[in-house]
Amino acid sequence: MPQDFAPAAGSCACGAVRLTLQRPPLYVHACHCTRCQRETGGPFAHHAVVAWCDMTVQGEAPVFAAVPADSGTRHWVAHCPRCRTVLWNEWGSRRAVTRYVRVGVLDEPGRFPPLAHIFVRSKQPWVSLDGAAGFEGHYPADHWPAGSRDRWRQARKARQAERERPKAQRPLTVR
Ligand SMILES: [Zn+2]
Ligand SMILES: [Zn+2]
């Protein structure tokens, strides 16, 4: 990812909820698991994994739906309260360290091609990976570049500090 990152804006289909990636995603992947296929209605989900503190949300507050996940738990899916476009999801907690932003909601999705394809064991047979890295299931935890793993650790620390603050003092732009 380039150091001189130009913020990447995006929005739902009606424009009521807007978001901006202020820093590069930690990683970008395409997930071909059957859950992602069902949730998106497409052959895979194209996700930018973004640290919670690296993106801001403008306009209306997104609403969250709890959606069952394969692990037997659920994840939280953020969508626009008006047009219901899904913007991102987060695992386990509404205050997760990372958000899986749907790359298609960004104004310039072409800036964020997938760096890896995961759960290719359930990939649609007509999808070609075009030479990109493919993993049968999830990639190993150390697959991300070292810089991204460092940034993730910093984001986790910041999230922990933020969770400990009283609700009223939490920043409103980052939900
Ligand atoms: Zn909308
Ligand atoms: Zn998936």
C-alpha cells in the first residue's frame, strides 16, 4: 500500500450514509465461502479489512443486523437505514478492532483489488483467480504484511482504551 494514501470515500446507494477510509486498508481479500455468497447474492464478498480508527462515517448512522456466521456465532452487518445497502460487517462485537468494508461501496473500488482469495474450496467454478493467491480456507494469521499486523496491534490497543472510556466521551464520527 502506498504511503501517500489519498482518502477513499464511499457511500450507500442513496447517499445517506457516507464513509471515508482515512488510511489504507490493513488487507483486501475476496471471500468465496458459502455464507458470503448467500449474504451478497454474488460469487464472493470483496472486503477491505479496515482498522476501526482508520475510517470515519458521515451522514446518517448506519443500523446493524446480527447475521449468523458459520462459526456458530454471528456478525454485525452495518447497513443504511434508508436504502439498506450493506456497508461493512464486524465480527463478534459492535466495537470490533476491524471492519470488513464492502469494496463495492467505495467510489473507486478499482483501487483495492483483492490480495488473496479465501475459501476457494467453495468458489464458483467459473471464477478465475487470475494468478492471485488462493487459500482453501482462511489464510494463516501471519499472512498479512508486517506493517499491517503492527497497525492492527495499535488499533486493538486504541480500541481497548476507547472501550474503557465512558460512552459520552466516545467520538461520534467513529462508530
Ligand atoms: Zn442509503
Ligand atoms: Zn466469507
